[in-house]
Amino acid sequence: MSPRTTIDDLLAEARAGLDRVTPEAAFEAMRGGAVLVDVRSQDERERQGVVTGAVHYPLSVVLWRLDPAQETGNPKLPLDTRVMLLCRQGFSSSLAAAQLPAIGFTHATDVIGGAEAWIEAGLPSAPANRS
């Protein structure tokens, strides 16, 4: 019987393959054409606010929304687009970003510290529109 893999092991493995970026570096990369994808749930966005300029694809559907082979209602990104995922604290975004190379994205990563670090750094954000 092989030893159990913990979530910490999975997270370390995922992050080992990523060139993770700080919120400030992500903001600068967006200015250069990179795409920031906010994978937080709607209730997290309502509590924390939205990150200005980010595309919102919840974690449960982000891989389908980004995969150019999937017919979804959103515009598809070229596979050479620099894609940066952002979650609440920078954990689930690491796991999801590590899967993006398997569907063809050659420049995928995530934001260290997630939306909490983004907002703490004073980068552009706004209250969520509640419908």
C-alpha cells in the first residue's frame, strides 16, 4: 500500500510547476495584456469585493471556460495568453493553475495571497454589485 498524499503534498507539487506572481506583479502583467481570472465564488466576491479588470469564472467551471475546445458562451483566449488565477487566499488557485498546461496554456500561474493580498496591497477593487 502506497503512502497517502496529503493536500499539502498536492499543493507543493502544483506550486513547484508555477511561476507564481505577487499581486503587484499580476497588476503590471494585466497592463501588458495578461488575463487575471477570479475563481472565487459569488458569495466570496460579495464579501471581499471584485478585483477590477479580472474575468470571473468560478473555480467549479474555470477549466471548461478556459478550454478552447469547449463550447461555452465566453470568448476563448489564445493558448499562449498569460493567464493568472486568483482565489481568496491563493490555495485553490494554485491547484487549478497547475492544471492549465494540460489543456494547452503555456503561461499559466496564480496570484500569491489571492484577493486578500490584492486588496491589502491597495490594488484596484470595488464592492460587488448585488443583484
